[in-house]
Amino acid sequence: MDWSPFVVCPPEEEAPRPRGFTTAEGLGDRLRVAAFAEKQAEAAFHWAAGRFTDAPPSMRDAWRRIGAEEGKHLGMILDRMVQLAVPVDGRPVSDRLWRSLQACATASEFVAKMRAAEERGKTAEESFRRNLAQRDPVTAELFGRIADDEAEHLRVADGFAILPK
């Protein structure tokens, strides 16, 4: 997978931990990681829609729609990174999410793993919305909009939670 312009660390290595949240570099680290998570999610939803023939067509259609929304989120974060002069390739990121999703053997397994990832993302984005509200309201609002979309993605996943295991 070509993840450019992101720099991805080797699978056996951990990505560097983000720097302090109250620094410009730390905010940049979080924006970079969030953007890369969106890029992986976009790729994963489109991949799953074509891969898992055990999923009903309505689920696969939902995945395509959500994949497109993840692409929009990616664009929003990348635009903000440009505004803040945060280099996309400034530090390595991990593609562990992508590798985990690629290992799924069934639609049900994909739904469970993707739902967990969406939940983690929503929690982080809500935290960023709260913590940045006073210091950087533009970025706080951006993360808030994405968190709201992720909540809808979770509702979609829950609607398909009845898949056979």
C-alpha cells in the first residue's frame, strides 16, 4: 500500500509517541496520527466493500459511503495541517490498523474491528474538541465535526451487528 505522503514505520517498530499536547509539535503529532487513521479507514472501508462477499449489499454500500466520508475527514485534517504548517511526513506513523483489518477473514470480524477503531477515534476526537476549545477553536471544531460523523458510523456498525460469527 502506498501511504505517501505519510512516512510509515516498519511493522516491527512502534511509531514515536506524540509530544506534549500543549505544544505546537504535540498538536501536529495528533493531527498527523488522526489524518493517517482516516486514510487507513478510507482504504479499509473501500477494500472491505469489495472483499467481503459474505456481507449484505446494503452493508457494502454503507462501507463505500463511510469510506468516502473518511476521505473527507482526511482532507479536512490535511487542510488544517497546511494552515498550521504541520508537515505530513514530519514523523513516522503506524499502519497497524490497516494490517489488523486486512487480517479479517469475514465481514463480521471486519465490522467488530472497525467498530472498535471508530469508537477509539470518536473518543479521541471528543477529547481534542474539549481540550482545544479555548486554545485552538478552529481545530476543536474540526475534531468535533469528525467525532459527530464517527458517532453515525458507529450507529451504522451497530445496525449490522447481527451478522453471523
